[in-house]
Amino acid sequence: MLNNKKKKSNRTTLNPVLTIGIIAVGVLTVLMAVYYIVKEIVIVEPAPQEIEAQKYREQFPDGESKDYQKEGLLKLGQYKGRTFDANPTEEEVDNEMEAKMKVKKDYIVKNGDGVIVDYEGKVDGVPFEGGSSEDYWLVVGSGEFLDEFEKGLVGKEVGSTFSVDVPFPKDYFEKSLQGKTSVFTITSKSCVPKITDRSIAEKTKNKYQTVSEYRKFLAAGLKKDKMETIDDDIWEELRKDTEFEKIPKEIRGAAKADFIMQYQNYGELNDATTEEILADFGMTDEDVDALAKEAAQAYMMSRTIASIENIRLDDIAYKNALVEVMSEEEEDEKEIQSLKESSIESLEEQYKEFNTHYPKDDMLLLAVKKFVVENAKVK
């Protein structure tokens, strides 16, 4: 409404009958123990997710190269010679600058600063429609709100809560508020000081003297970040440019079963059900379906490009790829060395525990992504 909008014993001889009896009881005890152990083993069935996953693994073997384009199931987008602009947009630089300049306390708001506020207005102690908001972005002095409201922000410390009396003009567009005074309770949550050469110099302790210099610095950092994720970014662009006529049920089913298995394994580590883990991540069945669809598309694309371009992973390349991927989150050098000394079979077993059951496909996918990037034109 403010605007328009975690000791050894002696040996004795036993009666032969008694001895036989004891032996018989012992044997019976052992047999009973074995029976219950075997019974226990027999009655423990695989989890539904494992049964489902196994069904699809038989239909979708790991590491097979296949040209789905030749089969008419997809039409690849341009995967060789793609153009990728790693330079950030002006808006991305603006957002980064605001994030770097933002302060949340120990700063006094000045005219021209950008503030994020929560506010609630009351007339005669009663809140009125349109008089409250949360996380509202306002440039002080812009005239977006009534003058007394914006002036009331000046001189206030970021992080503080205060009240401001704001009179409504007699010709205010909302007749019920015309000529009345509202008391606004305002919380100044954060602030981006007005960006000037002086504020940049103060913020960077004179490392950068002008807004232009600082923008170039931020742009270089953003470009570096984009280059670190270029494989995924270019691949995602290619996926969107690829036309999928049909995704075979076995591929989509394999992907979804593996996603569920991963959440199940994570749940077991955290003493939670798969459903609870999905809820904690805010995941619905529809979300899992969407992820499975993208994973299925990625498998089809990578297998197709690998088939067309004759991209293959020998045992050495395959093992190196597994070690590299599994070492990414490992900081212990001894553990990393242990991975390097492990057999391919051992690495695959470890990989499948918390990743997909398609390590060969996954490593092939990484190799194909690298091929696409190496053949791209990057600005």
C-alpha cells in the first residue's frame, strides 16, 4: 500500500551312554542353530528397490556402446564445434557485486543505499491491507515508497528494528488512508551501500579504486567458476538441443531404480526410511522421475556419441577414471593411495555402494563430456 504495487581339573571317564547323550544333545543344538540361521537367511528377502533395480540391470547392461540415433530414438544436437560463452552477463556481475558489498550489521544506512527490509504498518493500532511485507528490496531515496518511510531508514543501523510515523497524503490513492498517519515497524535486515568508486575503495581496502576495476575483477572470477563447470554446462546445453523420439523403458527404469537405491543407502546410514530421506531433500516421486529421465537421456547420448566417434575406455583408462571420481571427496592420502592400489572389481563394488550400478556407463559419460568440450569453441 506504500507503493503502487549419531587350577586345571582332574580327568574323569564318562559313562558311554551319557557321552552319547551329550554328543546327541550337542549335535541337536548345532542343527537347531544352523536351522534358525538358515531360516533367518532365507526369510530375509531383497528390498523392493533392489529387486526392481536388478530387473532393469539385466535389460540394460553396463558399458555397452550403442547408436540410438541410428535406431531413430534420438537426434543429437551439434556436439562438435559447439560455441560456449563463459563470460558472465552484466546482470550476473551486478548480482555478484551486490553479494560482495552486502552488509548485515555495523553499518548506518545512507540515502542511495539498497536495503532489504521487513515492515508492518498500522493505523490506529490496526494493520491495513498492503501495509506489510518481508524481504523487500528498496533503494533509499528512489521515491518508490512515501518520503517519510524512506527518510526513516536513513541513519538507522543495519540489523535494527525501529518505528517510523508515516502520514498519508490527503489525496492518497487509497481513500481509507487519506490524511491518516501510519506507524511502521521496520527491520533493516541487510544493506548494499550505494556503489561508487569511494565505497568500492573502502570495501576492498583500496585494492580496487573504481567500480570498473572491481567489476572486471568479479567478472574474471565468475568466468573462472564457469570454466570449472564447463563440462556439465555444455553437456546440459547439448541435452536440451537433442531431440528424443523415445526413451526405452529399460533405460528410464534402470535410472530411476538406481536413484531410489542411492536414497535407500543414504537412509540406512542415517537410520531413516527412503521416504524420509526423500522428504528431507524435498523430493517427490515426480522429481525422481524427472531426474531419471535426464539420466536416461544422458546415457543414450553418451553411448551414441561414443559409438559414432569410437570412444572407448581400456582397463587402464577406466580404472583411472574410477579412482579420480572416487578421490574427489577423499582428503586422506592413505585412502586415495588405497584406491589406486585396488582392483577394478573392488573399485566397482565401492562405487556401486553409493553411486549408480553403471560405473562403466558413468565413466564413459565423463569421457564423452570431455570429448565434447575439447571440440567446443569457448569464448
